[in-house]
Amino acid sequence: MYQAARGTTDILPEEQPYWRHVEKAISDITGLYGYKRIDTPVFENTSLFQRSAGEYTDIVQKEMYTFDDRGGNSLTLKPEGTPPVCRAYIQHGMHNLPQPVRLCYLSPIFRYDRPQAGRYRQHYQFGCEAIGDEDPAIDAEIIDIAWRFNNLLGLTNLSLQLNSIGCPECRPAYLKVLKDYYKKYTGKLCADCKMRLEKNPLRLLDCKQASCQQIAQNAPRSIDGLCAACADHFKQLQKYLGLMEIPFSINHRLVRGLDYYTRTVFEIQPEDEGGQSTIGGGGRFDGLIEELGGKPTPAAGFAAGIERIILNLKKQGVSIPTQPPLQVFIVHLGEEARNEAIKLASVLHGAGISAATATGSKSLKAQLRQANTLGAKYAAIIGGDEVKAKTVTLRNMTDGQQETIGAGELAGKLTV
RNA sequence: GUGAGUGUAGCCUAGCGGUCUAAGGCACCAGGUUGUGGCCCUGGAGAUCGAGGGUUCAAAUCCCUCCACUCACCCCA
């Protein structure tokens, strides 16, 4: 028997109310902040992602779904949302628009990871990017959206972690200080951290090994190594967050896994502990547009994982609006009645009333049972008597009351 | 990529060498009402017991291999 490919999942009808709830929140929040939707292709040229994420990130090294098309071009299923949006910004000359350009997306994301709770090989991310402005008010706006989005969804007990990891001006000096500190502990580091010390020293800070955490505890802090411009930017950001009354805590060990981040980085997590806990994160990426061939252009953004949000909506027991029920299920007895039922359904659909018609020629009991199982509000019964009198018997499935009305009156009756 | 756990009908579970021609619950279908659902009662359909191989007179049950799923690590959303 075939089953969905590893790490992928069907979003079944009973799951859909959660997705609609999330989609509604996305549409509301982006409208509220003036972010315009953009949909980029599901695959891009491989080099776009190689250049943007960073050569030594896990995404590029082992998580990309890369393939050659028949023309021999290397393509990759998008492993993150930001680079394609930046590519589109450049390609369509959006630097000619008033800056910043505010864009948002809801897109499938593909990463070849070992699946586990809250982690899929195909998952969905909702993201916002504000491109073309370095004002810390933009960072604050992005964080504000991410935060309010979760409120809109009904999630509570979330924490917002914030940090600044500097810019190309000040980071090299900080990295040197950091490396010097870690070199004193080389013998005590885990194998991964020994690698990180060489390839990606920032990542040393968020190692989860207990022994490495102790070392990270007293490591030099990135915010102590910021240049004047970055320090001021971070200070302003915190002030704005304060004005908006968004609670945050500074996490000196928050660095994020992608190389393109500059200055601001942040993550949103549920308070309770859990493996794959982060439900959203982002930051500033002032160098990315230029790296991808555009003019030097500052930008900031965030992305949130929909599956993890839904996981938390369920965990927190957030009540979700349900689908409107089927208005009427049309029941018929006999060949002529069946013809009338089909005509009637057509009229109802034309009038914008949801209706389904029984199939086959089952007993009245069986048809009503089906109406009940489907959750129909009414059953419209057409039997021999009704055919003769050109009426239908309308049964309210909640209280069992029923009345006989003219066939032509049904649509009007159900509209009210 | 690493480690641990689990695979019995659509779902949940019992059985853990012979009484298994695999049991029960939910869901599904039908009947109990000649034209009336939900509750109840009765009945029905639905499983090569994840796959392949081995041990044995005998395997859902023991062994091996593979596959899948789950959880965790790495990393991320």
C-alpha cells in the first residue's frame, strides 16, 4: 500500500479548521500592517540557497532537496522562504518602490531532515519581510507582527527571546574574542563544538550539551562587542518594543542557524519545554540582497512554522471556529422523487445554499441516518406524496420538527 | 547522519509457541418501523497479524534481515 513519502503528511478534512484559523489570522495580520502577499516558485536555482544560507549551515550541507532538471540545471525545493523573496525583490526592481517594501508569504518549505514531533520534510511557513530600511522601528514592527500574530491565533504563555549579533564591522572582532575564550576549553568541548570553533563559532553559544552550556554561560556576550551603530540600533529597538509593551528577554546565546543574519535576531517559543519548541523566529539580514546581486539593501523579517503553531493550538486547547454545517440533505423515495431531488439541489446551489443529495435508492431510514452523520441542519424529504403535491417535507435535524412546504418555497425558507 | 522504541481491520486495543478458522471497542453498512436520523437491540462486511527469510511437527507469538512509523540527538519552523 502506498503511503505519503517520509516526513510528509496529509492535511485531512478534520485538520482543516486549524489551517483555516491560521490562514484567517495571516490574512488579518498582514492586512493590519500593510504587508502584500508574494508567492514564489516551489523550486529555485540551487545556487540561490547556497549563496544565501551559508556554506556551512546544515540546510545547505545536508537538508536540501536538490535535483537536476532535464536541461541539466540544478534546482532545489525551497528550504526557506527569505532568499526567494529577496530574489524576487531584485528581479522585479522593487527598489524603485517606496521603501521599505513590505511582503509576506505562506509557502511550503522542504528540508531533508529526520522527521519527529513538529518536524516535517515538507512543512509550511508564514513569513513577513520588510526590505529596504534599516530603521530599528522596522525590526520592532517585524517582532510586533510575529508577537501579535500569535495573540490573534489565541496562543498564550509564549516567550520572546532577543539578541543582537552585530554587523560585518563589529562581528569579526567579537568572533575573535569568542574564539580566544573557547580555545581555553578546547579539551572539554563536544565533538560538534570543536568543529564549530573552526567553521561557525557563533553556533558554539547554543550547543545543548550540558558541559558546553556551562562554558557558554560565561562566554563573552555579543552585545558587549557591538560597534556604536549596532549598539544604538539595538538600544532603539528595545525602546520601541517597550513602547509597544511587548515583553522580551535578552538571550545572549541566541544566534540562529543562518549566516545571513545581522544585528537583530529573535525567536518565539512556548514556555513549556519541548524538543522542537520554536514556533517562529527571524531577524535582520542587511547583507543578503547585496549578496544575491542587488544593491546594498537592509532588510528584516520573520517566519513562523504553521505545523508547530497548530501543535501548540491543540496543546493549549484553543477553540477553533468550526466549518459551517451542510444546510440541507435531500432525501428521496422512488424514481420520480429522485428526479425532483436533483432539480431541487440544482435550485438550492444556484441560490447559494449548501445541499447534498442522497445517492442510490436507500431506505428513508438509511438516508436520514446519512443526513445525521453529515451534520446537515435540515433534511428535505421527497416521497411519492410530495411529488404529487409538488411539496417537500422539511425536517429540522436538531429538534425533529418538520413541516411540509411548497417545493418552490424551500430556497427562500433556507435563506432566512 | 546517530540512538532508542513500536508495527494485529479505517482508528484504538486483546492475544505473546498448539484451544487463532485471530477476539473486543469505536467507526461503517443493514435490519428491528408499511415514509423518519440521533439512544438501544440484532446482524453484516472489513486483517495475506509491516515485508521477506529462518527455527519448529506447529509461528501473530521465537530468531535474523529489510521496510515503515514514533521519540530523541544534530539542526531548525
